[in-house]
Amino acid sequence: MSHFGDNVASFLKNAATQLEELQLQTALGKAELADKLEEIKKEAKDKINHIKWDVNSAVEEGKETYEKIKSKVEHLQVQLALGKAETADELHEQKKKISAAIHDVKHLISKD
């Protein structure tokens, strides 16, 4: 489980870094910024699907922990599936919710 946790933590750190980089790119136009967020969301969705598979196959004990992780990952998937942000406020709100969901998953996994 340690290897799994390290992989997930690494992915989440990378995703958080990408989101921070996105924030720094606010000088780009709204359309370019929104497209970058969509690209990050697609990459994250692909990784989340892989993480879900890892969680399903790796967690044989601790059903309660498994359910918490699964719930947090599913919440993150919901945030990543939100439609394309059309305004700067929507973009900021999506970034905030995705960052919070990433933090929740990372925090829960780091407890193991």
C-alpha cells in the first residue's frame, strides 16, 4: 500500500503544481486559460480512473478506509467533470474546488 500511496501522493502533488501554474498564467486570455484547465482536467480524469482501479484492486482490508478513499476520489471526479469555465469567476471557483478535492484525497491517503 505504501507504493500505491506514494504514486497517488506524487500524482496529487503534480496536479496541485499544475493548478498553481495555471493560476500564474492569468495573463493569458480567458479562452487560453480555460483550455488549459480543460487539458489539466482531462489528464487528471485519466489518472483518477487509474487510481480508482488501483484502489479497487489494492485495498482488501479496511473497508471503512476504502469507502472514505473511494468517496473522496469520486468527489474529485465530479469536480473534474464540471463543464468548461466560461468566466474568470467560474474558472477560479473550479480551481478552488478541484484544489480542495485534491487536498482531501491527499490528506486521507497520507493517514495510511
